[in-house]
Amino acid sequence: MPETIVDRLRETDRPTFSVEFFPPSDDAGVQQLIATIEALQPLEPDWVSVTYGATGASRYKTFAAVGAIRGQTAVSLIGHLTIAGQSAAEVVRAIQAYQRLGVTHILALRGDPPAGGSFRAHREGLRTATDLIRLVKSLGDFTVGVAAFPDGHPESDLELDARILLAKEQAGAEFAISQLFFDAGSYAALVERFRALGGTMPIIAGIMPITVPGQIERFAGLSGSRMPAAFEAQLREVADDKAAFRARGIDLVTQLCRDVLAAGAPGLQFFTLNRSTATAEILGRLRAEAAVAAS
């Protein structure tokens, strides 16, 4: 059988390295995405993933990007899938589309509610990510991953999050990727809560490189929580100097990676906003340090 992402996560010689992309809006963007992936190839990413759009037009962009990656690169791939705004029949068709493209790994997500609103299941749709996991597993030989929330899901609490994550594993999920966070302690506490309940699947740490001042406020909206005060203060000290800010952001995120790896993270997934330079810098530092430590 081909090696799965779970097989790679079980290997203890090194942590995995992966990258999340969003689907470009046009053919030129797709080719730029392919160029970004090719630029990362010397770093040997274990896989890449592509986010999913719930509307018809955005779904097309997802599958176009996935098809291009499958056709033009040799990298392993995870396809994202959500249930938000879709009937169960539409979700089944999306799973079948992944099958036709040869995608065998799916990240099963509920999906975000409309801006400023709360999640409502489609009247003919699934209700939870756990329901989606069961559906995906029933339709083929898929390896299924899920989301985990170091800082807590905006609609839940930390203990309930851990129980929901365990339910996802019991439904057939085999690995998790965390939402972005900026405190290694939050990641470690998430893993501890999950293990205390009997959860065993690996939880990959989700990492967002910081390169421009506008990300400080933007990340709060993405993750549902602000950066730790000390972390944010170090960035704001150099917010008026773009070069200094970028350097400080790379330093801080590199240290965050060191800390979560020391806490036992089996891998790092970088949320790149379809750019590769900062990710390559951070990973280059980590690998150089690992090589020195091993020598």
C-alpha cells in the first residue's frame, strides 16, 4: 500500500513539514501556485493542502488547483472539505470529485459561519465535522484529518473541544492539524487534554509566518484569539520599520516552532498565504540547527 500521511507522522527520525495553500482565482494564479510549490521542493515538503470553497464557483477553483498540483507536481496532497452551505448530496459529489482526481487524504471540517453570524446546517446537509468524517470513510479508502483548536473554538470551551476531538477520532479521523496559535503552551495543553481523554492520533502544529504589521489584527480574526501580550509587544516595537518587523516576526515564529517541537509536535504545517519565502527561511533555520545538534 502507498505510504499515508499517518505513516509519515509515525516516523520518529524527523518532524513532518507541510504547507497549506488557498485556491487561486484564475489560471495565472494557479501557475503561480505551482511555481511556489516547485520553489519549496528543495525543502522536501511531506505534503501540501488546498483549502475548500463551499460555493459552486469557489469549489471549482479548489478542484482546478488540486488537479493542477496533481498533474504538474509529485508532491502528496490533502484536499480540504467542509459542510457549510451545502446539502449532503453536494458534499458527496465533492468527495467523488476528489476520488476522480486521485486524492486519498481529506481534511474534514465543518466550515466557518457567515461573517458576524452563527453556523447553521443546510436543511438537507450534515450537521457536524464528525458526521462528515463518517460520510467520507463510508465512500472510499480515505485517510481523514480534522482541525484542532489550541486557543479553543469560538463557539465552545477547551474541555468540550477536547471531547469533540476525541469523537472525531472515534468516527475515523487519523490525524489533526491545529489552527494557528502563538503560544506553545496552548498547543501543549491541547495535546495534554486530548491524551487525558484517551485520544491517540497525532496533532500537527499549525504555524503562520509573520511578515507584515497588518497581520497582528488580522490573525485575531482568523484564530478567534489575540496574540499573547508579550509576543505582540515585541512586534509592535518595530511596527514602523518593515524590514525590522519582518526579521522580528521570523525570529519569533522560529522560536515558536522550536518550542512546539520540543513539546513533542510530530510536524509543522505552515499557513503561507500562497507565498514560500518566510516558510523557507524558518524551516531552513530549524533544519540547520537540527543538523548541528545531530553532528
